[in-house]
Amino acid sequence: MKKFEEHLIKEAEKLNNLPSAGREGNVGWESPSNIAFVKYWGKYPRQIPANASISLTLSKAVTRTRVAYQYDPQKTGTSVKFEFEGQRKGDFANRIEKYLSGLTELMHWIAHTEFFVSSENTFPHSSGIASSASAMSALALCLCDIEQEIYQQEYPGDFFRKASFLARLGSGSASRSLYGKMAEWGMTASCKESSDEFAIPVPELHDAFKGMKDSILIIESGKKKVSSSLGHDLMKSNPYAKLRFEAAEENMQQLCKVMQSGDLGGFIDIMENEALSLHAMMMTSSPGYVLMQPNSLEAIHRIRDFRGRTGLSIGFTLDAGANVHVIYPEKQSENIRQFIDNGLKVLCEHGTIIHDEMGNGPVRI
């Protein structure tokens, strides 16, 4: 068991007996998605990452989650009803109930509580934006709020660190959505405060990276061909996994340096290498998957050609799918947006592009 988890268990034991009085209430949080520059791909039990990762917190792509709860110490058992954008979703309710049942050692009150969870996204489903990151981070924040209401006292430690820990258990990348601007998750020599158990905000960020833009090219909509869980599992037998994890650590160390110095060119080199390495891992797994589509590759060629001709700091990254995230600095956004509209939009399904940017993190609603 990891150190911070032991700490949370001790904190739960300090609360001693469950509150004798029943309570009910309603809490809500808005939490953003994020896009990783150094990729988290491969994990150990209990959602421990095989390598550290770093990501940009988005601004407009958020999940808004509200949780109504009824706590009754005389009743035993957790029940969940879940509604997504006005529609009941029984399969998601079962997933949340399983997730909550796994938290009872850390939050004893969950085993005596009924939940009604309602959630909505500001972005389309299957749009190349990680909805699990925004959804699970919003839910974790709601749980931390509910606990404080039930016990009528504030958590004595770092509220967001605890929420990041809880979010990680639901979705690894969700741990990074707890912080604005950029966040880091996973043990790395590049950051003394880093942890496998929770994410932390990137401590030093050069002005060149502030207000970073992310324009998402929707090359292919629809459900992902490979789930994140399957992708992580495939790394267990991938013959290049060890080299990949070593390369990710080296990229983490180099990326932290360029983000402190303001080296946009160095940043782009690392970011693009990471994106292509992720897809290389998928192609060399067994079975192997080719997730980029012809228009994904054409977008990459056009981005690199435009960068070579203009000298502007435009780069790309991808998650485990066909859609391309175009990353560029705020100060160069006018010229780059013109290129995106004139040179890349034609490659997108129905001309769909989602324009987002660096955000400030979750907000209580």
C-alpha cells in the first residue's frame, strides 16, 4: 500500500464512529478534461502509472456533475442512480456503484448512502476529448464535498490532493484534471513533489506557455476502436514497453526544462515524439492497432510543412485515436487559426473543429 493511501485510511479511522444523524444534500462541481503531452500508457494494479505524465488542463471542455445524496447510518448498502444529459444510464450507474464500493475503506459513510448523479458535458461524446478525465474528477470533488457535509467538518489536509487521489482510482488521467494550467502525475526525477498516487500542478511554467491553445481536429467521430483499459493491458506484453517507459521518463525531464526556459521548439519536438510513440506502441502490440486515419497523417504533414515555411510554433499531439490536437501559443494564435481554418478544416469530418485553450481548473457549482 502506498504512503498517501495509508494516510487517508488513518484519517478515515480518526473520524471514528459514523455520524449518528442522517443527512441529505446536493453538491456540484465543474471539472475540465486535459490533453497529455507526455503520455500515460501502461499501468500497474490500483491505477499506478508505469511512467509519469504531464498535461494541459482545458478550459471549455468540461463535465458538470451534481450529486444528490441521502446518508442513513441505519441502512447498509450503496445505491446509485445516474443520469447523463437527461437520460438514465444504467450501465454507467453500475460502473459508478462499483467505483464507490471500492472507496469504503477510505470513506466509511459511502456504505450507508444513496446517490443520484446527474452529469453533462460541454463537448460532444467521442470527440477526441477525454470525458473520463473530466467526469471522474468532477465526481471525486463531489464526494469530498459530501464527506465534509456529513461530518460537518473540513478535511484537515489538501482537499484537491485527496480528490486527485480518488479521481485516479476511477480514471488515471482524471487525477490531472484537478489543477489548472498544467499538471503532472507519476513519480519522476524531474519533480521532487511527484507521486504515483495523485497529480500536482506544474510548479514552474514560462510565460511562453501561458494561455496555450488546443484546436481539436475531429478526423473521425464515434466510439474509440480501442478502450483505454485494453490499451494499457496490451503494454504488459509489448516487447518495447520497457524502452517506452524509459523514453517517457527522459521526455519528462527534458519537457520540464523547456517549459521553464520557454523553448517552444524543444517543447514541440517532445510533444510530437510522445504522440507518435503512443501510436507506435499500439501498432506493435499483439494484437496491433492502427488508429490514425489517412486524414490524421495528412494533417500531421500539413502542420509540419506550415511550421517549416513560417517558423511559427505549431505542433500536434494525439490520444489513442484518429483525432489530432493542434497545440500553439496564444501570441501566435491569429495566424495559426487562419491556417487551421483554411488548411486543416477540410480534413475534418463534417468540417468539425473544437477550439479550446489552457484553463484554470475545477469550479464548484
